[in-house]
Amino acid sequence: MDAFIEGWVAVHGDGRDQLLPLLHAVQEEAGYIDDALVPAIARALNLSRADVHGVVTFYHDFRRTAPGRHVVKLCRAESCQARGGAAIEVEAAQRLGVAMGDTRADGQVSLEPVYCLGLCAIGPNALVDGRPVARIDAAALDRIALEVAA
Ligand code: FES
């Protein structure tokens, strides 16, 4: 990944304002931001390791461990919670066999929170491998469980 980081900075620049775009690019490329990459990212942008670590840990969007082959994100924002999101989360964890915020031991699926997908009127909502799924109910969870089993 060091070569990827150096190449990215050569194209996009090494200003401090490039930290978020570079972190997104690293995550897009590697699937997550390994703690071992923090020194290289800091060096590339002339930042301290603490600066980079602080940003990586502050934003929910940055993943610090490898994701499962499938990623299911459930909306935890207000409107989806008012539409039964908490109960859906409990049911999803049972059906997918993984706790919220975790990756199943076989690496098949990760279950993660997300905070509003802009589909509030048709919640509770999820993202399944980046695809929005609205009106999550027991039947939808069954379909998602089948999808991520593949
Ligand atoms: S609150 Fe869930 S999509 Fe907006």
C-alpha cells in the first residue's frame, strides 16, 4: 500500500486537506485502513501519526479491520429508529449470526451501523453491499440473509 499512497499523493497533492480524500482512497483500495498504514499516510501528507489516527477513529465511515465479503449496514438514525429500527437490528444480528459492529467469524458478513441514508420516509432502511434496501422487515431480512450466504 505504500506505493499506492505515494502514487495517490503524486496525483492529488500532499496538502493537509488531502487527508480525508486519501483515507477514502485507501479504504476503497484495501477495504479498510490498517493501523500499520497510519505512519505512511502521515509521512505522505506531512502530518503526525496522531493527526491521522484521530481522523480515522473519529469518522464512523472508516473501517480499521477487514470487512466481511458482504457488508450490511442498518440505519440507526432517528426516523428509522422510530419505525422499529432497534427491533430490526436485534433480528438482523440473529439471522446473520453476527453482532452489530462485528464481522462473522467465517468472514462472510459484517453488520454495521449507518446514520441516515436519506430515505427516512420509507424506513427502516439498510445498505446491502452498498445497495439501499427500504422498509426492512422479517421478509426483507430473510432475503438479505440468503443474499449474503452466497
Ligand atoms: S433515518 Fe434512516 S434513512 Fe434517514
